[in-house]
Amino acid sequence: MHPDFDQIVDRRNTASFKWDLVHKLYGDDVLPMWIADMDFVTCPKIIEALKRRIEHGIFGYTFRGQEYYKTIVDWYARRYGVQIEPDWIVNGPGVVPMLSFLIEKLTQPGDKVIIQPPVYPPFFRVVENNGRRLVRNDLIRDIVDGKPVWKMDYEKLESLIDDRTKMLIISNPHNPVGRVWTFEELEKLYKIARKYDLIILSDEIHADIIYRPVKFTSFLAVGHEGVVVLNSPGKTFNIAGLTNSYAIIPDRTIRREYKNYMENLELLAGNVLSLEALKAAYECDDWVDALLSYLESNRDFAYHYIKTNMPALVPSHPEGTYLLWIDCSEMNVESPAKLFLERGRVYLNDGADFGAPECVRLNFACPKSVLQEGLERMRVAYNSGFELKECRVDNDEYEICREIRTEVFNKEQGIPLELDFDEHEKTARHFLLKFFSRPVATARARQIEPGIWKIERVAVRLQDRGKGFGKKLMSLLEEKLFSEGAQKLTLNAQIQVKDFYVKLGYNIVGSEFLEAGIPHVKCEKTRAEG
């Protein structure tokens, strides 16, 4: 039976961290799209396995048997193409606690541990809470084909290493930016680690959530010496509440150190239900494949929705994970997460917790209808930042309009100032578009006949091109003029931007002509069309 990921399951009043905690703190009307668990029912095989074990009725002390370890070995071979030995597997109560245990055991107070922000918030805490010194080697962001692409900064990494640097923690796939590191990238990192005798902790908890055509590379495929890989079925199968995890440590010395540490803490027994869940989960290949197909569709929907409706934001297009990292720098607000909460009633992860306060993280592992509602709420908050102000020629905001027009028409296009600021300047109406208080575009309008208004001098700041501000300016200006009784709008569009106006519903009237030495066409839009 094909899983129904469109099904909406009410998670309220289940002590859900994702839902109930947010509702308790901020109100029942808030839509949570933050912490990395999914709003999907888990694989039926897991539910049936748990039911069978519960029906047995006795839940005594339980150990992890040969079948348990074989299940993990087979999963790694089948899904990741990596051969591991059962003896390499060690256990723990969760990936984050295991990170903390490994830092405590393998480093000394005052040692340095490198992380690569923006990154999963517990990476910061497990280092500092254990009395180690946190070292940031921030990822580098490039824009390729309009999409952000994140890379590791190897040159800076080497410059940060000294004799107190002992460990590097990586996220693969990377939470929150969604990169799935290639073999070549990991190999380069491994060579640096070996050169300076660094231990690498690789958090691979999102390893199953990989989108076509990308392939996942476990660090185990690159090297074994000084390498610890951590994983859990919690994210893939939405069973994080069962708190079970494991690490794969081929390095015998590190493995022995970890096992001794766990024995000293008496953390040897496993939760009986979490063990059954893992064994069942790693037989759910078909369910995972269906999940990936659904998540990929959600990813693309969210990405294109943001690009279309909130174009000043820069969303990632993740290769892996079900998390969308969104750069909100252009909003020019102290906390984008707070703004989306207060004005959109949608709760997103605050980028400040990841080391990037200008960003937010959105979880798209939910029914598409819920995702769409969340994005629409974000759009409400985003649009609340626009303000179209009408400016008098004798005030400071008009001077900002002049600055923008001078930058665009005179300095960029070479149009003489006297042609731009003509005899109609004092009688025309001038408008300034602001985005969260920041001036981004301007235009003027004047009535040329009863009911007919001409829109002129439409200009967007050079650094703000391609962010949807021109479209928003026209939309708000048209709405204002039509609401005041205008029946027709007309404008002379430069040839290179005529298609922009056609997409806004304007009709081209007549033939091409020259204005200020630049080819133009006349465009019109009537109230009925608007």
C-alpha cells in the first residue's frame, strides 16, 4: 500500500516538542515549521513491529543482538554502498549525546574543536558545554545559476589549526544548507585531518534524505583512521522520540575509548522498543523511496514559491535533508524568524542559533497543504514590509527619489539630467517604494487626460535589481491609481524591459520610437484588465 503523505495528522496534545511547545509559548494559531521531525506517520512495518513487541507484554532488560547489528550492516551496504563490520558499531542514546561523549573522552578541557557554520545548533553547545574552545570555519556561499551553493573553506581551515586543535565536527548531509558533500570534498578534508592528526566526527543522521541525481558519500567511504560516523533512523523514519543512535568507528583505539566511557557511565542497555523500531525501519526501503519522491516535490514547490512570491529572499535548493535554509538579509530586520512569527504566525528556526541571524530554516517534511499554508503565511509577513509613499518635491524622501533616478537614468544610461527632471517634475506625483524601511525603487505619475494617468521614471536601485521590487512598485502604484478612479494607465517602456510590462498585463500600442535617444514602445493597461 502506497503511503499517504498528504494525510494530516493532528499532533496537538501529544507532548509534541514541535507543536505543543510552540502553541504553549506563542499561541494555538501559530503554524510550526521548525524542528527537524516530520508530520508523517512512520512506516507501517515499524508500527507493526512495535505492536507485536508490546503485545508480548514483558519489557525487561534488553541487549542488542546479532540481528540488530546485521540490520545496520546490510543497510549501509544496500543504501550507501559501504561495507562495515558489526564490531565497528557502538551505541548511544542519541547522536547529540554521543557527540558530547566523544568530545569529553577524546579531547581535553581547553582543546579546540572546529565546526563549520551555519550548522546544527547543538554543535556549538556540545563543544562549549564540555569546556572546549569553539573554532568557526564558516562555509563559503557562491551563487551558481541563481542558486546558492555552499562550499568548505579549506584554506581558512588550515590557518585555524594549531597544536591545541584536536577535532572537527561535520554535518553530512549538511544541516541546514542541504549540501551533500562529494567524495572529492570529503577526501580533501580527510587529508587535512590526517596532516594535523585531527579526529573527525561526521554526523550523517540525514544520510537517507538525498535527492536525485545526487549520491550520498559516507565518510567511511573516504577513510577510517580517526573517523567516527554517527547515525540514527530517527530522522528518516520520524522516530526521534524513541531516542536510539549508533556510531561506526573503524579506528580500534577510538572505539575502545568510547566503549570504556559508556561502560563507566553504565549506559549499556537499550530501550526495547527503539531496538525493534530500528530493525523494522531498515527493512522499509520502498517506504523511504516513496518519502523521497514526496519530499523532493515539496522541496521544489517551496523553493519556487519563495523565488516567485518572495523574490528578495534567497532559499537554498537542498541536495539532501528536508530543510530549507533561507537568507533574509534583504529584509533588513534584526530577527527574520521573529518577524515571520509576529506578522505571519508561522514558527521557523532562527538562523541565529545556527550562527547566521539573517537566515531562517524551514522544515518542509509535512503534507503539501500544510507547507503551502506556511509559505502563504510567510508571504503575508514578507509583504507587510512594503510601503509605497507619495513624496512632495520639497521633502527629504523626494530627494531619495532623485538619487535613485540619477543613479539609473543619468549615471547608468547616460540620459541628461535636464531630460529626466523636466517641466512636469513639480506637478507630477512622486512615489517611493520602501522594503522594511529601506528605499528600493521610485516612479512618478501624472494625469494627462481625464481618467488617464501616465507612469514615468520607473527606477530600481542597481543593487536591488532582480529582487521583485520593480514588479511590486508597479503593482502597488497601479492599485492606488485605479482605486482613485483612473480608467487607463499608459507608459513608455524602454525596449529592453518591454516584456516586463507585458507580463504585468500591459498591451503594446503602436510602433517603436526614440525617447532621449533610447528605443521605446508605448504600453497601456485599462482598469478592466487591471
